[in-house]
Amino acid sequence: MTRYKRTTLAEIGDVTPEDYGGGALMRVGPYLTLEYTYGAECDLAHLGLESGSREERLACLEVFRVDIPTIGRGLCDIDGIRSNLDWIDWPKVARSADLDAWEILEIALDPERAWVLYEIAAGYYGWRELDPEPLQVPYWRVARRWTAPRRAHRAA
């Protein structure tokens, strides 16, 4: 089994995603993966765990993962993404995100940031629609998950 180096290309959501929700676009070897968690505030609130306690650090958060079709190192396969997301009602999603069709099209045609379409779709439909079986990852590991070496990447 080949182990690939994980590199954070872009962050999404809150500054502390493990607490308040967010994630990252990761390059894992030659692949792109978008990961997201709703965070401890959402996933662990019903458990009543003390903040910073051992029990909280060991409790699991849901981490949603979406593999992004690529055509090269850091470049999205626009046709692959379009095929994966052909079930999305983009006019309805665009209106709810206060975007217009041209803004969605501009994103969809840029091979460096077409991955943002997944984030926009998840904002409307929810991450579970993109990944029905999220990973269960301990809080402490989520806290370290996206702190891999970063490189400059154009923000969406």
C-alpha cells in the first residue's frame, strides 16, 4: 500500500474546524480530496462533555470526504465534476447562495477552483448528500488532520 503525503491546498469554514465546522481541500499524492466536519459544537453537543477533557478528545466527529476528479496535479476535471453533480438543481442552489448563473459557470469552468462546486452544493443539500457514509474520526485527530504543510492556492 502506497502512503501519500497530504498537503492542504485550501481551507474552508471556521479557523478551528474541529470545534465549529470546516475542513480543507487536500492533495493526497496525485489526488484531490475535499474534507469537511460540522465540528464538536454540533457533533458532540448532545454528549455534554467538558471542553478539553480526555473524553472530548477521544469522542468521534463525522468527517465527510469527497474525491475530486482531477486531470493533473491540483487541476480539477471539469467534465468529471459536472458528471458527479448532474443531479444538482443549480439555478435553485445559486439563488439560495445569492449567486447568479454566471458566477456558478465561472467557477465551473476554472480547473483550479471547480472543486468549490461541491462546497456550494453541500451548503444547499448538506454534506451527507455528497458522502452518505462519513468517517468517524477522534476529535484529537481531526484537530491535526488539516495542519499538514500548506502551499499557496487561489481562494475561491
